Amino acid sequence: MSDRLSINHYSIRQWRLPELVEGCQKNGIKSIGVWRDKINAVGLEKARQLLQESGIAVSSLCRGGFFPYSSDQERTNTIADNQRAVDEAAALGSPLLVLVCGGMASAGLDCSREMVREGIAGLTPYAQARGVKLGIEPLHPMFIANRSVIATLEQANALADHFPADTVGVVIDAYHVWWDPNLYREIARAGSRIFAVHVSDWLVPPPDFLNGRGLMGDGCIEFGKFITAVNGAGYKGPIEVEIFNEQLWSLPGDEALSLIKKRFAEFVH
Amino acid sequence: MSDRLSINHYSIRQWRLPELVEGCQKNGIKSIGVWRDKINAVGLEKARQLLQESGIAVSSLCRGGFFPYSSDQERTNTIADNQRAVDEAAALGSPLLVLVCGGMASAGLDCSREMVREGIAGLTPYAQARGVKLGIEPLHPMFIANRSVIATLEQANALADHFPADTVGVVIDAYHVWWDPNLYREIARAGSRIFAVHVSDWLVPPPDFLNGRGLMGDGCIEFGKFITAVNGAGYKGPIEVEIFNEQLWSLPGDEALSLIKKRFAEFVH
């Protein structure tokens, strides 16, 4: 199982990319999830070389999306930015661009959801031509106004169904979906469209909803059941640990990494 | 429309019951939603008299529920407490007891949901015999660990379907359900089982998730669409304003009440 551990860069945000790569090499971790801001801080070409030489795989690039717009200019900028994100994923050898679809635009909730569909429709051929998959990540319903109008796996699955199954799928993050009474039905339905799986725990109550995610075992998510379900749906890829947590970020990176590794071994199977 | 305005006591928590009743009389408000702690602070019999003499109707009593348990003792206490809540509703002439079903018990999410079903099954004949309806209120998914394992209207409807339609129904609070892609389908499905409707707004982002609800018009909820849907489903009862907001609580009660009245007239139709 531990071979499936992938470290999302934002779990150890205190590190720059070279430190993360080195830390993962030392700890036998085989893949990482990277973020555009952290890549850009190093430079795309340098990041590409570093990753290639390290032998560490990229499980995903975070993030594209934010499709709903309130002006034509915003729409144009978003299209260009998403194409750049696909280009970056291709350059880095990331098989996947994670889509955080974006919150409500001034036109309202239904229109915003339609803008997401249109945005993905526009991006799909561009991504397909470059061999990059697009993963729709439903975010917790508390983020619907400002981060993602796509709030359930049912919704993400229905959206993905409009597009080619080899290019558009879903990213299932336990933190965002664990509460959902339809979760297990929808994991089974997603099947081969599960492009990535993320884990972090739900603290009771969360000290902060955005940056108060917990280390696995500190909260109440039933990971055993969750992992069994994604495995049962046929998912064999990496399990990415993505924890936004101020306390974890305040630790030396090495300590944060070994905590994550330990908790992953203990709880994620 | 303004005849449908009901003030939930917790919107003006700075007032005791006598002040709330007086404030509502002055402002021509015809009904209020009461809370057990505020009733008990005055005494049940005195509260009953006060309400009866005032001519103000009680739209609901908050709250019963919290069914999931981690010990037999806890289960026994919960049953007794819910029966007391039904008795109080009957004494006050409240047609409805609102059920906040309770968060996860140590047995996990599925078991906790089953405990809610059992709890309602046990309470239903008791409530029916006393002429009190039970309203299952789905809470926002961010409260699932500590307040309600019932998180969507779909789930509340499915749960209510197990019980007699004249006694068990749902309470639809815009703040808790507005994000749900299946909301309008489920409002239509609920139909005559809609026992109460609550409103408050979702601020972007909420300053606090529990006590940072907004006055209607300060957030992003599309009330026009929401009210049209509950009306379309056949609901003709009061619209209860239930705002948990530290800022509103810091105002003199009269000011809070006139703000609520103004915003209700402006946004809730």
C-alpha cells in the first residue's frame, strides 16, 4: 500500500519543490502532486528537469478550473489560463490536471454550473491532443459560493459523462465527499473514470474549514471503507495526501513528511 | 407575504421570550419559532400563558433529535428528552417539533444514520398521540460530524417516507440546502411533507459557519427561486427567519427585529 502514497505539495507547503523532491527520495516515496505556483517559483523547465532526474512521478498538477465568469474578459483569461495549465501538465509529465471548477458567478448557481460544463467542453480537445486527463474534483458544499459549484460526486460523474471517458474523469477527495449518503453508489459508478484519490481527515470540529484539515487518524473519516470502495471500483493509482493545515505547515518539512508517512501506513488501507 | 414572516427566537437571542413576544406584537408579526432553553428560562407554564394571551402563534419548537448514541444510558436519556420536547411542543400549542438529528456516534456514519431512523420510529407514536408533528431538518454537510448525519433533503425525504405523512415531514432551511444540485427535485418531492421553511443567507465567505449566517440580501442565496419552489410544492405556512449571527445578536433587539422585517419584505418572495 505504501507504494501508493503520493505527497501533494500543499501538504508540505513550507518546502520548495527541490526540497520536496529530495525529501520524497530519502523516504522512498514514488510520486507527488504538484501545484502551479510551486512549479512557477522554480521555473517550468527547471522543475521538469528536476522531476525527470529524480525518478519521482507526478501524480497530478493542481489546478485548472475556475470556469464561471462575470465578464467576457474573465472568460477569455480563464480559457487561456486553463490551456497554460494543460501545457504545464504535459511538460511535467503529469497525466492529470485537477479541476477545481470555480464558485458562483454573478449570473447565479445554475448559470455557473452551465459555465463549468462549457469550460470543460472547450478544454477537453486541447487536453486530449496533449495527452493530459482532466479530473473534476467535487469540493465540499461549504465551498460552493467561492470555489466550486460542483459539490457532489454524483454531480461530477454526471458532468464527466458528457465527455470522452479517456480524458475527463473525477478526483475523489475524502475530505470533500465523506459525508455524502450517495458516496458509495457514486464511487462504484465512477469506475474507470476515477483519475485520482485524495485523503485528509475531518477534524471535529474543524479549526478552520479551508486550512484546518487533519492528518489521517485525527478526525472521523472512515478510511478503510473509503479505500476499499475506490479499490473495488477498479482504481489502482496513487493515493495522494493533500492536507491543508496551519499546524502541519509550521513544522520542519522532514517532520511533516514523516508524520504523513506514518499516518498513511496506519490508517489508509 | 409579510403575514408569513415568523421570527425564530435565536435570530434575536439577546431577548428573553417576553421581550420577543412584545416586539412581535408591536411589529404586527404573527408567529414565532421558539427554543426550549428560552422557554425553560421563563418556565413552561408561564411561557404558555404569555403566548396564549399574546395571540402570537408558535410556528415551531426547536429542537428535538440528537439520536445517535454511544451507550445505552445515552440512548435512554435521549428518548426521555425527546418525549419531553414533544410534551413541551404540545403544551405550547406548537404544531411542530424540529428535529436536528444528531452527529456521528462512535459506531460510525451508517450506524448513526440507522440510530436516527430508530429514534424517529420510537418517537413517532408518542408525537402522533399528542398532535405534534416531527420535522426532520437536513443540516449543511459541514455539520455532519457533530450535529446532523442527515445532510440533504433527499436523505430527509427518504427518511420521512418510512413514517406516517401526517406526523413526520421535513424542515427546509435555505442556509443548509441551497447548494444542493438536487434541491428543486426534492422540494417538489417533499410536497405536503414540508412542515416548515427557514431562511437566512450564506455570506461569502461565512465569517463563522455556525454563527455567521447572514441577513437575507447580504449573501448569495437565490431566495426568489427558493420561495417559488416551496410555494409550488404546496407549502402555505410561515417562513421562519433563523439567523445565527454574532453581529445581529449584539444589536438592541428592536433594531435586529426591524432589520429582519425589512430584509424579509425586500428579499423573501
